[in-house]
Amino acid sequence: MKIALIQPNMGDYRSSDAMSPLAMGILAARSSPHRVVFYDEKVETIPETIDADLVAFSVETFTARRAYQLADRFRRQGKHVVMGGHHPTFLPDEALEHADAVVTGDAEGRWEQLLSDAEAGRLARIYQGNNDAPLDDYRIDRSIFAGKSYAPMELIQYGRGCRFACEFCSIHGFYGAKVRFRPLADLRRELETVDPRRLLFFVDDNLFNNEQHLDALLAVIKPSGLRWSCQVSIDLARNGATLDRMADAGCRYVLIGFESLEPGNLQQMKKNWNKVAGGYMEVARAIHQRGIGIYGTFVFGYDHDTPDTIRRSLDFALEARLEISNFNPLTPTPGSGLYKRLQDERRLLFPKWWLDPDYQYGDPIFAPRAMTPEALAEGCFEAKRQFYAWSSIARRILDSDTRFSWFGVSRVAIANLISRREVHRKQGRALGG
């Protein structure tokens, strides 16, 4: 068969912050002996017609409406369409209105069965992935990314899952409580194929899931001399020895979810452990002192949030000289505890916002307790606008307390320029074509 793998965007446009989607590389590696062609709408236009026997989409909630539009087009052309990813996993019946089959959970093993069934003409409706299976048969085909205009960053995965279950996050709902890791020998072989001139990014939802596994990873990656970044939970900052080992092993940036300055909000989002590392300013200093940059994220709309909360969070991000930051209105997604709670409380303004033609990116999705929906949306966008103002970018780069090399300074500058562009490009954009 000829298989077309498609990564849809939120709409029919290109993005300057696109990164190679590992899920598609994993599917391509497990598609032999079939022929594979890959399209990523973030960096290229999806053809009106595709020469393929099977069209497969990886679908996120923000890209669901666009994925369904494209899927309907190809089904009208007589193509068989299948879908997988987080959104179809949580809402398989919705996805099946636009697809012939859905893979829920991890695709390894089930994808091969789906291809066999499709070739034999007996495609089932749902293929249930095994999210408990060990990751000892991890394979990826990066050749499908060649020639595409991705950000200068190489993605890699060590483990799947997270030890925490924050209310607004669906990761725990997707993977469950178990965290799985790849064999280190397998990871070492993959590291040998990475271009040392590119920054490596571990896509793990929390690289600090397990200190023993992290130490083992650092021992493997240090000899490679690679420069890398990752997502970690904030409690890493209280472990100075581990931070030292990370810096020594080539870590240059970490993404940390500060989320909120309000203790009441942290408790409500089931993230009150965020304070275990001390004050946020001390956390930022501890990381910066080791030459590691910070991408800090904040979410707003919990019950203790007001317009002043947003302003104070922006002030902290500027004072702490965070290299990159994001100020997001809470986005309740299917599969998260937040979505169910707001649905039960009848506070959703767009119950199925991902399908609603009136919803635009950045719009308030629910009614907060302590401010108007409009104040929430306006406050978040204004915080982004001020953080990525030209004067702010210059001040944070030139007056940083992080011991960056020229490589690091250039990376931060490029990341800020891309973020500034995407903030203005996405705001107010309708989902879909």
C-alpha cells in the first residue's frame, strides 16, 4: 500500500515554530513494507488530492477541526482515513464521524495490525493501544523530515508519562500513573545519529520523573557533548547536585511550569507541590547560576486569579529574566479533570470549542470566578505582548544573569523573535480551514 501520514495545523497556514513530530517518524518506521509519504501542514501545503491507499492523521485538540475537514475531503475522494493521537483517544466516537478507524493510546503494535487489516480489506473501527507496554522496541524514521523547514532543534524521547496529575493536564489521563523509560543502550545509539550542531530537546513531559533514571541518562548523554533542553518539574530546583550534573552534561534550557503565584490556585490545580523548591525567584536564580536558561509557563483562570494576578506574573517573569515565557488562559481539554469539572459546573462558554466555528484562538473558553471572561483573554494577550516587546527582548538578553555562550545568546534571541511572531499570528485566528 501507499500510506500518507498527515500532521494538520490549526488551520491552512504555515508556522515558524514547527518542530518535527516524533509520532509520525514512529509510524513511518513501523510501516514496512508499505510506501510512506509525509505531509506536515505547519511547514507545507496539504495537496488537494493525494495518491495513497490509506491516509493517517495525528490529531491534537487544537487541530481537530482542521483534521476533520481534511479527512472529510479525502474520504469523498474514496480514500480510507485513520486517526490517532490524544484527541481521538479521548473522543473516539467523535473522530469516527470523520475516519474509518481510530487508534487510541500508543500506536506501537496496533499500527502494524491496522495496516495488515487495511491491506486485507477488514479494517476495524477501533484499535486499542497498550500504554503499559515496555519501550524496548522503540523505532523512528527521521528521513521523512528531510527537506522540511523545521526549527533548528532535534527532538528525542526517553520516557512516557508523568508522576504528577495536574488538573488542567491530560497527560495522566492518556498514559495513566505509570512512567515508562526506553533502554539506555537504545537511546545511546540514537544519540549517535544526532547532528551535534543542533540543540536537542527531550519531549518527555517531565524528565525529572525519577532521579535514578535521570542520573543514568546524564551518564549516557554527557560523553556525547550534545547541548540539550527538556521539560522538568519545579522540584528539581531544590536538588542542587542534580542541577550541577545536568549543566555538566550539556543541559542549556529547561521548561518549567510555574503556573501560578497564588497558593490557592496551585492547590486547586493539584500542583501545590510547586512550592517545595522555595520561592520562584530563588528557583530562577538557582537554574540561571548554572548557565541554564528557563522557559516559564503560566496559566490563568483559576478561582483566585484576577487581572492583577496576571500583571504580577508578568512582573516576575521580567524581573527573573526568564528567557522565554508563556501566559495562557486555562484551556480545558477532553481527558483532563479541569474539563470535566467546568462541564459539571456549567461554566463552559464553548462546550466543544475545538469544533465551534465562532471560537478563535485566545478566546475565553469558560467563565472565571474572579474576573470577566474578556478580562482573562485580554490580560493573557497583553502579558504576551509586553513580554515579547522589542525593549523587553533586548533587556532580557543583554542584561541576563545567565552565563550563556554566544551560541546560547543567539538561540535565545531567535526563540524570542519566533515567539513574538507566533503570538501575534495565532491570536484571534479561527480553527480549521
